[in-house]
Amino acid sequence: MTAAAPLTIIVDSREQRPLVFSDAVTTVRGCLSEGDYAPASLVGRVAIERKSLADLVGSLTAGRERFLRELERLKPYAFKAIVVEGSMAEVVAGAYRSRATPASIVGSVCALIADYSLPVIFCDDAKTAAVVVEKLLVRLHRAHCAEVAA
């Protein structure tokens, strides 16, 4: 079995404070049509959208129509996910600035998962989010390399 090629992660140029990954991967800034992070080997097929808790709540309330249009564009992707820098416990506690109830936000998150087959992964902070995003992209990249080699 041959080893997978090293992973290069494309970080969307609009990311203002990019996640910091381990030295095991290389990152380059680029323009992604969808999402904030993608393996260079799978651009257009894999996208991970990163959101702060405030951004998620805003996307599910005032920015909902725009957000749903973004999700429609992600439908054909082989893998897509939202990684949230915040916890579900914070959502349930209403620890965000919005008139939206915790039940409404939880319901909207469940709708994303059920209606769009879109994993929503809650991470407590940017450091944890970086670990999760890197592990996901490494796994998807290795699977792609194995497919190509077969």
C-alpha cells in the first residue's frame, strides 16, 4: 500500500482568523467557492464551513435566506460540514445575543443535519476546531488518494 500524498489545506482568503493546524499539513490561502477549508486534492467536492456560535445563530436567524442558498450550493458536494466554535450547551443555555430561543436554534441545527445531510460539529474553541477540521480533511484526502491509486 502506498502512502497518501501530503495534505495541503486550502484556507479561503476571506477567513480573517484562520485555524492553526499541526505541522503535518501545509496550508495555502485561496478562493474557495464554498466553505472555508478544503483539501487541495478535493476542491469542489469537500468543504468545511467554520462558524463562531454568534455567526451560526445569525445564519439561522437574520441571515437565514442567504445561508440556505449557500447550503443549496453545497448539496452536490461529496462531503460538507459545519464546525462551530462553541458548544451545544451554550446554545441550550441561550448564551448568545439573539431573540431566538434555544429551542429554535437547536431545532434549526437538527434541520440542517436531517434536511441537508450536513454534520454540525460543535467544538468548544478554535484549537479544538482546528484539530477536528484537520482530522476530517486528512481522512478524506487519504481516502481520495487510495481511490486514485486503486
